[in-house]
Amino acid sequence: MSSLLLGGTLELLGGVNGPYNVLDETGSFGDPQAVTTTVAAQLTMGSAVSGAFTDNRTCSFQVMIAADNALALAQAESALRKLVNQVAPDVLRWAPDGGYPVFYDKFRGHVSTPAFSGGSPLVLIVTVTMDALPFARSTTQRMIAGSVTSVQLGNFAQPTEYLYSTPDQTDTTPYGLDLTLVPCPLGGIVYAEQTTPPPVDGPGLMQLSLGGYTESPHITSTLAKVGPVTGLWNLSDATNLTVAIASLDEPGGMTVVVGLTDSTGASQKFTGNWYQLARAPGVWFYTTLDVSGATIDLTGIVSWTLWMGTRDWNTDQTAYYYLGMLRAYSTLAALAATANGAQYKLSGILGDAQAPASIAFDRGGVTTNLLPTADASFESGVGSWVGTNANLSTTSSVAVDGTNSLQLSSIFGGVMFAASSKYAVAPSTQYTASLSCRAAATPQLANVSLQWYDAANNFIGSTEGSGVTDTTTGWVRPFVTVVSPATAVSAEISLMYADSAVSELHDVDAVMLCVGTSTVFGVGASTPKISGTLAYRGPSWASINTPSLIGVVAGHATTTAPSPFSGTYHVIAVDTAPIAGGASMVVTQYNGTTQVEQVTLTSTVVAGGTRWGDFGDLTLPLIDIPSQAGNTTYDFAVTGTDVILCDTRGFLVWVPTMTPAPYVWIDEATAFGMGGVFAGTMPDRTDAVSLLGGLGVQPSGAMSLDPGDNYLLVYTLDGAPVNVTISYYDRYLGQRTAA
């Protein structure tokens, strides 16, 4: 049966023997009140209405209170009045028979003077009126967790890895659309390094061609066969794949399908779509393919295939596309990043109303390293590490932490191991082991594993991570994350190189074993800290370039052509040194290579004199140029490292100065409070301190999520946070229609 529960205690649809019953057809949850601004039109009849804010609703019910005697009747009435009249906000839970429950966040209300009816039982009829927040919310809080890091599956920098062919007319399965599949009239295009548009992820692009005809509606198609992959792709933690495609033409809607094949030979296709979105030539567009419901083994993917299809009605030419990214992500997907900032795409909001959200970001938690310093950073020797077919020593030529690293030298060639001593662990607990390694001359596949031992020191199993090929130009960081066996009391870390030549050298440093999933290196219980922080959610209808994070090179931050910016943006610059008030930023608009307009922005004084520079609002374009006349770009000349453009229709929380802390929280505004910005050193928030007291916090509206795709920029002065978590309740304009 239906339920209407007030304050978690009073059932207002109590039924035949219940003390409370809402009279039939007298109840109303009211309506959200749209708050708009009306602007009279200048040239036409009518007025323009704008504004996205929604105000509270009013819930009203006639409630019949029944009891066997006057004392019980008075007590029931008093209990109802107490709950309705209390100052603290409360919830009204509505669960229709056969439907999904929702909460209405209600405030102090009013109970009318009762209409008394005698007889047996005794009856009172009252009207209950309560204001509530405008949107009903789910009874279950949802969380999206992710990290700045992701798995790059294809960077399109290896010409020999990619094949290209065209499906025939019978290959309509990937698309699932009732249209005719028309083969591309051209053969495969040989892979070649591309420079236009600029690569989006890594050094290379892959060019594909799709041909069209003028017959009835159809799909033109391209099939890019890629594989086998290098080693195995372990996508067990991935919830989606992100593909980036650009075009120099003006394509219509597009379907993208990625097929994955695991080590058993089983395969599965995953589909993503654009619908009339890719209308800006030369701009990268992204589609997300959900793999969370995969029926194949995602821990061992050996090959992948890409299908692309566009729906063309009047095309009589070949369209050229560029494939620039294939990455595996958690639900919170980082789409673009610099050293200090990462841009995320959020998907999966079930409700149909704007959902206020809380954001937490941290440096990976209090990641206590279970290894002693001697075994973790090798400053005083090789520690407890021993080698198998490997001589171990230290070297000061390269290092991640301190000045020394561990060096492995192969004795006979072939498989080479290095292993630590045993460290105490807890049973049935998640652990992550990670380390940094690099090749002295010959790159090889490096793999980290954990060996488990019980109380009798018996070996009870081993868990390997995904291998990573080291390089001679920088450090890579292989890792393994796993739940320890139920009988485990100790574990040792080992590093394996599956192949090596005699006397081949590899360097190792910054070894980490910790509870949880962090791979951020630390010695002992030290925790990396976060200083100044910015969190910005762009409007849900904006392109991938909003919010935008543009790196400064040689004093200039330059957009790609054609620039997607059109609107008013809050301009923020960041530098490694403090930016004083009165600093200048020269913004120049170009049409092709011709300068067409220029303005100068001046920074205001930022609290604390930090490395943030607030250059105020800027409306782009500076001057309108028809798209047919050429490509518009912008140059931002400023002393700094990054320029951040925030669409003023979005939501900005900016903390220019703060005491560095491992954790920062931005709380949603609820019926119980206005939200806030907090920082602390403990993940359970037991020592969290508000940052709203004179530290330069600049909030711009409530941080919220909209149904559909959202874009979130997280930027910190000392490096992007390792972990980002979004929590929210789905919100509904009417009845809840989804679980």
C-alpha cells in the first residue's frame, strides 16, 4: 500500500485502524516555483524570459485523526503538531503503491484549527501545510568516484599497430539501426602522422575516411581493426571507454562502436552516439561507451575493433575523420589535464531536475607506507631487497625520492626478479603495491606482484598487476591492487622483468605498500597536501572546452582553430609565483593569422597574494566574424603557467588561500544548511575546519549536477588531486520513475 511518512515516525496513510489518514483527493505536494526574469522585446511582440532558479513548493494535506477516547485523540493531534511545527528541517517520505519512494525536504509548517466530529471513534480533521525544497529527491545517496589517472588504450603513435578496412552491406550488426549500410568508396587509408587538428591525447592521430551517396537514408561506415594489443588490457575497474573523434568537414549524427575480445576468444560490442553534435570542424568531440555491464572477461582484453558510421542524406563526397583517443575510465572520467588540473565528465544522473552535489578531493587518503624508509627509497643501500638472476645495488644517477635508487643488473639474461622482505598485513583487506621504474638502455615489461603468507609462514598465493613497459626517458609506475586472502598475515612485494639481456640495467625507486587504492608515494605516514583549490562545474549544455584549462607556453595561452568559445567567461590565471593586483593580460582575437581585435584585462588583488590571478569577466568573441570568413582563435598573453576560462553560466568555488591539508570538501546546500568549504587531515572529517572565514573563498551559486553530461574542473596549486568523489541525490520534478 502507499505510504506518506512524516519525520520517519508518523504514517499519514495509516489505514483503517491507523490514527492518521489523509482524506481522499485532498492532498497535494505542490509545485516547484520557477523564478524568472522577463525582458520586454525591442523589435517584436512578446517578452523574453530567462532564469534557471527554482523556489520552494508548498505541500498541503487534510488529515483525519481518529482515536477511541479524548485523551488519545489529543495526544495524536499533539504529536502531529510537534513534528510539523518543529524548527529543524525534516523529511516527508512518499512511497506510492507500486512506485519508487522519494523524500521531500520540508521546513516548519502549520496545522489548522481542527474540525471536531463526535461519535465513536472520535475524529478531528486538520489541514497540514508545509513548505519544502522544490525538487523531490531519491531516498538513496549516489556517489561517483574517480581519479585523475586513467588507462590509455590507444595513442595512435604506432603506424604498424593499426589496420583499416570497410565493412560490407551485411555487416549491420554493430549499429543496431534500421538503415542501409553503404561501403566506403575508398580503400583503406594508410596511417600517417597528422597535425590538424592538434593531437588530443599523445603524439599521434589516425585518419579515417567515410564516403557518402545521394540515395535514401543510409549509414556510411569505416572499420578500424586494431590488435592484438600489447600484453593484456585489464579493464576490470573501468566503467566506460572514452573515444575522441574530430572532423574537418561538418558531419551529422554519428554512431561509434568498440568491440573487445578477451583471452578466451569471447567478444562484445559497446556503442556510443552523437546526435547532430559534431557541427564544429576541427574540434574534438567525445563519446562514452558503457562497459560496466560487460559479459566478457575485462581482466584480459587481447584485441579491439572500432566501427564508425554517419547518417548522411545529401552527401556526395568522402568525409575525413581523425581518431585521437581511446581511454578506459571510472565513471568520473578525466578528459583533459595539465600538471595541476584535471577536467572530468560526469554522467548518469537519473533524475530530471538539477541535483545539488557535494565534492570531496584528496591526495589519496592517509596513505601510510608499510615499508620502512630503507626499503622504500634506498637512500642508505638496498634495504631488505634480494634479487633472483639480478645483482642489486644503488645508483645516484637517477631518483624519484631523495638522491638514490635501486638498480637491478641481470646476471644470465631472461627472467629477472627483485623481492622485498615480508611486511605485516591484515586479512581480507584491500592493499595496493606500487613502485617507480625506468630502463637504463633497453625498455622491458615490468610487473609488480604481492606474495601472501599465513601465520605459519606458508606461501598461500600471489597476485600480479598489469605490466607496464618502462622507458629510458622517464619513470613509469606499475602497481597491483587486491584484497588480501582471509588467512594472510604478511606479504612481500616483487618486481619481475620477463626478459632481459646479460648485464641489462633497470632502476627502481619510491616503493609503496598501503591500505586502499592509492599509488601516491609517501614515506611513513606522511600525506601529500593540497593548497589553493578551484572547483568549477560548467553548464551541462556546454562543449567539452567549457570549462577550459589552457596551458601557457612562452607567455601565451592559445586556443585551437576554430575557437569554440562564445559567451561570457570568468578569466583566472595561475603562476608558480604570486600574481599581484594590477597584473595585465592581453587578449587578442585572430581571424586566421590576421589580428582583428585586442583587449587588456587587469587582475584584482586576491586574498593572501597567492598564485591565483583574478582577471574578471570577458565576453567572446571580441568582435563577430562570420564562420565562412575564416577560423577564429584567441591568444592570452600573461605571465603564468595556466589560464582558466569559466563559463559564467556554470558554478565556481574558488579557495585562493588555505592551510595545506590532505582533504578538501565542498558540501551541497541542503534544507539543513547552506553548504560550505572545509579542509582537514582526517578522511572521516573529525578535524575538518571551515574555510569560509576570510580566506578568500569565492562561491558562485550552488555546486550542482544536471541530468545528462556535466563537466567538472578541479585545479589545485600544487598538483591535481589524486581522488575526486561526487555525492548527490537524484532529484525529480514529478513522480520518481526510475530506480
